[in-house]
Amino acid sequence: QGLLGADVVGFQRAQDATNFLTAVRRRLRLDVKGSTVSVPYGGPRTAVARAFPISIDTTPYTDLAARPDVRARAAEIREGLGNPRKILLGVDRLDYTKGIRHRIKAFGELLDEGRISVEDVTLVQVASPSRERVDAYVQLRDEIELAVARINGDHDTMDHTAIRYLHQGFPREEMVALYLAADAMLVTALRDGMNLVAKEYVATRGDQRGVLVLSEFTGAADELRQAVLVNPHDIEGLKDAIMQAVDMPPREQSRRMRALRKRVLENDVNAWSRDFLAALENVRSAR
């Protein structure tokens, strides 16, 4: 009832908007037609509830990705990792909803099973600090770092490391260089309203290369259907998705990335704001 005080109620996902409208109809007994609610409070009026998936300002990412110094930094990152055949990248806040443990478990099992080798594939995991005074997050950090240490201890060589774990944040220029260096981006969130990292990765890949492995439990999965979609709770399925990304031919990478970039570049944060404001104006003009 409180949310219906607004003229437009925006959600990240269409399913969330549908759930809200269903609750309004069943719990408040209000008339709902499509995405429009007839609101009797404060005088008869209408409110709209629908999905407005948030996006990013793509221009800074595309501009940085084209800069020679950033591209040179991407090459330096690959060289510093021993020039493996494939680099996998995870970028997350250190949060239990992000599926970092699931990602690391799947990667470690692939190494244990011999499906990949440390000389061929490296995982770079950026885990920016989050809520460090909360006991549950301290425990999560300990669990992740213990898992990384075990995997590296079992599989590292003098020249190659299995997982390069970075518990710190980086400026945008360095993040774009990491995106360019990575052959695959792993977004394995257990639940995420959107996940803008997935869109940032796609925005930087003007070379039409790279693979996005994306959890089906993110809002971004509703839009980025050409990603390799995965259920991160299914470790075997996650392992297969990682292998699909590692082995994906360049032509398929290009086909998928072109479609992903078209979606992200056409539906940037400016398009999002225009859509939201247009919906607000439509509601007001209908009165």
C-alpha cells in the first residue's frame, strides 16, 4: 500500500513486477489491468508497476577499452599471470549472495579432475571488501581464502598459479584492463537484482571476443540471453559451463558477444532513465 503512493513503481525484473501486482490484487483487492493499478487512496488515480532494468553508462567503458594504455595494461596482466591459454575472471563484493564459494569449488574440481590444467587456465577473483565488521562476512572471507589456499597449494607451479585472489578494489581503468585480459567472465550470483559487472564486461568487448557465464538468478539474465546461463547451485552444471566458455570457438564467441553488446549499448542507463520518465509522464497525462 505504501509503494502505491508512487505513480510509477519500478522493478529490476518482470517477474518481480508480476509478483507485486499479484499481491496487490490478492491482498489489497484492488483492480489490476496489465501493469496498471486503480488506486483509491487519496482520490481515485492510477499507478503503474513494471520492470525498468537498470543499466550502466557504457561510454566510459567503451572509451577506456579503446585506449592504447589500457590495452597495453591488459597485455601486461596476461603476461604477469604466465600467459595462460585462458583467463577466467570473477569480480564481486565479498558477499555470500555472489556465489564466490560455488565458483571456486567448481574451478578446483575441474583442476582435480584434470579437465583443465594450471598452465592452461587461471582464475582471477577480485573480491572487494564488504561489511568487514560483521561476523558472518568475516567467516565467509576465511572460508574463501582457505579454499583458494588449498587449491593453489595443490596445483600451483613455479610459473603458474591456479587462482589469483585479490581482496581489494581497483580503479575503473584497471578493471577495464582486467575485463580485456579475461577470456571469460564468471557471474555466479545465487541471487542478484541485476548485476552490472556483467554489463560492464560486455561493454568493454569491442573486439567481439570473450564469453559471459551468467547465473540465471540475476536480473541481467533476463536481458543477456546470449550468455552461457547457469544455475550456480548445480556444481556439475557450473563446471560444464566453465568448460563451454574455455572451449568456445572464436566464431561462436563473436556471435554471442555481438548480440550481448547490441543489447547493452542500446539499453544503457540513459535509455533506462528516459523509459522511466516517459512512464511517469504517461501516468500524469492520463489523469
